[in-house]
Amino acid sequence: MTEAQASRRWVASDVMTREVVAVEPTTPVAQILAAFRRHSIGGVLVVDHGRLAGIVTEGDILARIARDAPHLDYASYFALTLPTMLYPGDDATLAERLEGLRRLTARDIMTARVVTVTADTPVTEVARQLMKHRIKRVPVVDAGKVVGVVARGDIVRRIGALDEA
């Protein structure tokens, strides 16, 4: 990165990921979970007819599990799922419990009121929004269409790149 690039004001388009993983509102949660694993991500955008309809994150999945099994705290959930993650197929009871979750769709569990920014939003404001709303990523929209996503890691990696210049 040149000194000129480092000194100019950064905006969302400077740090955003342009290749966005998106699903439709009717996409089953099982496919969303597969997308999380396949792309090593923690959230997908829900797009309906080209427009942002919501977002499904790991937090939405955990919130749904907590809602559907209020007696099961997060520590217990992970203690129960760890053997299944390490040895798939060994825990039929857990698989049966999670089957209901897998049959839900993006529309059933998505956050519909999504915080967004525009491509020309200063990165400092993007960071403020991430912290204010306690979120890990924010879609970048232009005229209602998704053009990218800025995650906390995108900003941190860009700052780290300054040291490498």
C-alpha cells in the first residue's frame, strides 16, 4: 500500500468483500449451515428478488436453539454437539433434536432489520455501526442492491496491511 493510499480517507468500498454469499428466503437452514462450513463464514445475506431481505448469522442459529430449548444453555449445547462435530452420526438423539432447526428456512430465522452502509460510508463510521449494534458484519448497499459486505476482520486486515507496506 502506498503512502498516498494510506493517508486518504478509507470508505466501505476500500475494505469490503465483493463476493457475497447470499441465499433466498426459502433456503433451508441445513443449506445455510453447509454454506457456513463451505465458505468458512459466519453469516449469509438473504436476498429476495435482488433486494436485501435479511441476514442469517451464527448468532441467529444459536438464538433459535436457545429459544427452542430454553433449558439448554450454550455450554450444554456445545458439550452435546462437540461429539457430533468430531464423530458425525454418533448421536442420533441430538440429530433428531436439531432436525427441526434444519427444516426451517432463512425467512424463519433471519434478522430482517439489517444495519447497512453505502460504499462511500467512511470506515470509521462502519466501525462505529459494528460496535454500536454489536454485530460482526454489515452489508454494503447501493440503491437497495447488495454490492458487498464489511466484516470486522476486513477492517482489521486493512489496518494490518499498513505495517506490511
